[in-house]
Amino acid sequence: MRCLSLTVSLVIYRPDLPILEKTLLALQAAGRAAKVRFDLQLDLIVVDNSSDAPENKKNESWLNARRQFLPDWNVKFLLSPGNVGYGKGNNLVIDTVTSDYHLVLNPDLFLEEDSLSRAVEFLEENSDFGLVTPAVFGVDGERHFLCKRHPTLLIMYLRSFSPAWLQSVFKMTLSEFEMRDCDYDKPIFDVEYPTGSCMFFRTKVLQQINGFDPDYFLHYEDADIGRRSLAVARTIYLPDMKVVHKWARDTHQAWKSKLVTVKSGLIYWGKWNSPWRKKAAEPLPIANLTRTLGVGTERAPNRSAPSKTILVTGANGFVGRALCSTLATMGYSVKAVMRHELGACSEPEVERLCLPEMDENTDWAEILQGVDSVVHLAARVHLMHDLAKDPLTAFRLINVNLTLRLARQAAEKGVKRFVFVSSVKVNGEVTPTGQPFTPADTPNPTDPYGVSKREAEQGLLALAAETGMEVVIIRPVLVYGPGVKANFQSMMYWLYKGVPLPLGALSNRRSFLALHNLVDLIAVCLEHPAAANEVFFASDGHDISISGLLRQAGAALGKPARLIPIPLMILRTGAKMLGRETILQRLCDSLQVDISKTRYLLGWEPPVTMEQGLEETARHFSYSIRAASRE
């Protein structure tokens, strides 16, 4: 076990000494508990921001008398050159420390006993993260909602100065700002605006961004440092790290404090140019969360030239064509089943089999002869305007009944593995920003397509338990790549034509999946022993806002996206008036998935970045446009 070091900066200004004593006693208990888990050196630096010499002497004498109650901490008392503000006071420490981790702590905040060990454990196991923000409760046990999104001028006014009746009018706006749509009992990834009362940093990250911005005296310095921190590392709200805050919000109690708030708000607004909503920086790729998952790091087996036969259904579809071609080049014998040969893979190693009618009564026995594994892509796909009188029954006929018929006959023929490409819609349509779907979440399909995919999954897992045939379930998000159709193709066309789009202010997060990445993951799932009877999410591992996607896609096309920053409130009102709320939901809401299990259990990393995937998609789209114009 390597020796770690943790420093704490605690800035005081005319402190309430009984409360400060309680803060220090809680810090001692948390430090001792952390030293049980880790070889840890603990240093506490108390910074006195008062410029009153008698006050300084009193505080130093008081602290010296209490060193005996802090036996696990090396305690230092530091005088600042006056009341330089909260951020500058902490910077006096941050600029000089050489620790592994640094905690910025308020003098009225009480750490729970295991809080430090939880934070150290998480950052030790997850190197992509640089800042942990805790679960905060009041002394009465009430939860404080202190994970926040980037503040706007409207939010600044409502929280600091507006009367209660006006806050009630904008209740939903304030709730969104405080991320109350998220489940505070689960981790929240890439928190934009963490609480400044307790910030647990990886020290090198904190020093890389030069600590707090000294322009702020008090208020919004935490919003600013959270924003800058996200540019170099990831931030997580960790519910296991619990603290109690004896909070006294003086912003509403004195005009002097209100003026400080106004000044800080103007500094923040001017720095980030945010009259309504500053475009958030796109987050770093999703990290591998080993502690959260509790799974191993087994690497993928050798995938060279297997002499096996793979049956692929839906083989002339968008995914099927690419998959058949890839499997053939890997040395597999491929049986490609399709309704018609239009657009089918032309590789000579691929045996093309046409079944114009595939349903719950299809006899697959002859086709399955000699097959080692099945990849089932064929499905009745999601339709925006479904004309079926009973859509759920129509989806069940193909997505459930046909799937289970094929799977049962496959098991009877001795097929060893059945890979089923399902859908993220099994989990639902929307996630709170920062809380992606995980395979452990309870499925919650909201439309007939999602319901049918979930029922197929349940039937396949039951069949696996009954027959011993291994089942692998993959839930992809929206797949893009060369030849993509539907909404993604429309988006590329709008960008190519230079159509102005009113989507420049969107700061949601959505997961996407490059076609090459999905095909690669399917190939891994055909062979990897740890994939058997598991459910995996599939994405590029990099979530992005719709406005960010448009900008990247435009850059790939060589056609800069023309985005107009229309506030979301106006977009929602307009969509409601035009009856386009469903379309707007797909654009404005978040839908994220966590592929940590996929990465760790299979040792899989997406081989193609989103940037590379978009460039490949753009090249194919541009070529198609030029070819069509010549005809």
C-alpha cells in the first residue's frame, strides 16, 4: 500500500468557535477512520482571514489549545494578509501543498466518519475524476440539493433576491437548476456547479487550474472552479460521502452581503458570457467506475481467425451489412439471413439466404444446421408514426415471438451463444443529465417497441436458464455511421445546406454509438466467456449535447453549424403550440448510458472516437450528395 497525503484548507473569519470545534472534532474522526483504510499523512491548515491582530491571537491560542483533540493531524495556523476573500484564502494553501488530495472545507461543516475514506477510495480507483462533491444534509437531517447546473442571470436573481411568490412561479426552473430531476441517492457524473462548502480535489487537478479565481471575494467562486475543473478532469457527486452543514445563508440577511453577491454574479456572468445559459463544455469521455461496479478487469480473449459459423439475421440492414463484412474478414463463416438481397454484403465468404417472410412460424432448423452462434438483428423497428391498429401486438409478433422461436430452435440445434441486439428503449426515453442508465437499473419501457424488446430479453434469459444456451443482450443507443438514415440523415442534410437551427442553447447530454463500435462489440460478445447471460449497454463512451453534436457534425462536413441560441423555455412553448413536443423531447432531453460494465467485464474500449465516427459518416454523406447531383 503506497503512502498517500491529504491536506485540508479551512478558511475562517471571526468564526463561531463552538461550531468550529465541532467541525474539527468531526474532521479528526474522519481522518482517523481514513487512516485505518489507507497509509495516509494528514495536514490541516487553518487560514485566518481577519486583519484584526487581537482576533488573530485569540484564534491561534484557541486552536493551539485544541491540538490535543486532533492527534492524527499535523495542524498549522496561517495568517492571511487581511480579509482577502474565501478563494484567495484557500489559494494561500493550494499554491504550496504537494499532497495527493486536497479538501476545501467550510468551518461550519461536519464530516461523517467514513466520508474521507469514501472520497479517497473513489479517486484512487477512478483516475479520470478530479473532484468529488458530497451529499450534504442539514443539522435537522434535511437533504440540501447542492448539485447545480450552470447558473443564468434569471437563476441568480431568483435565488438571491426574488420574493417567495416569484420563486414559486419559477419553481420548475429552480428545481432543474438544483438537479432535483436526479436521484440524489445515486452518483451524478460531471456536476457543473458543485457545493463550495466541501470540495475534495485531486491536488494536481486543483493546481493545474490554479485554484480559485482571485477575482471573486465570496459567492460563485465554487461555480467558477467547478466549471474550470471540468475542462481537465471529471467531477462526481458521491452519495456515500456524507456531510452535515450548519448552513446560515447570509445572502438574504444583509444588504452588504447582497452587494457582494451581485458583484460576484456580474464577474461570473462577464467571464462566462452567460445571459441565459452558457454553453457547457462537453465533458470528458465516461470513466471506468471500478468501485461503483465492483467488477474485475478481465481482458478480451484473442479474436484472431476463429473457424466458426455465425448466423446473422437482418443481414442487409444498416448494422447487418457492416457486421457480416467484419465477421467475414475476421475468419468466420457467415450465414446472412435477409428478406431480400438489396444492399446485402457482397463478401464472397458470406452465404446469403433470403427469407421473404419471417414470422413466429418460420422453421429455422435447416438454416441453423452447423451454426455455432447467432446474432439476431432482425426486428420491427421503432416508428415515429405507427399506422398499426394495435402497435404492441404488431411489435410482439416480430420482436418477441419470432425472436423466441429462433432462439428455441437454435438451442435445440446445439447453438452455443445467442447475441440479441436489443435497445436502450428497454430502460426508457429520458435520463436526468448526469445520471445515465446502467444495466442494474430496473427497465422502464415507455412505448410498444421498448416493451417488446424487454419481453424478448426476458424470454431469452429464461430460455438460457432452461437450455444452457448462452445469451448475450446488447442495448445500443442511437447508431450512426456511413449510410445512416432517418433523423440523423436529416440532421446531416440540414447542416450540409446551411439551414439555421434554433438549438444553440441546448446543454443536455446524449449518448451515441458509431456503427464500427457496435460491430466491434458484437464480435467481442460472440467469443468472450464473461459475456454469457449478461446485459451490456453500448455507446461511444462520450456523451454530448445536441448543440455539441451539431457543431462536431458540421465540422466533419466542412459546413459550420448555424445555431441560434434560443432559450429552452421558448422552444418548449413553441413546440407545444405546434404539436411537436415529442420531437423537441428527443432534441432537448438527456439520454445517457453508462458502459462501465461493458468496458470492465469484457475489457472492451470503443475503437472509434465520436470525432472519427462523424468524419466517416460525413465523408459517405457528402459523397452520396455529390453522386446524386450528377445523376
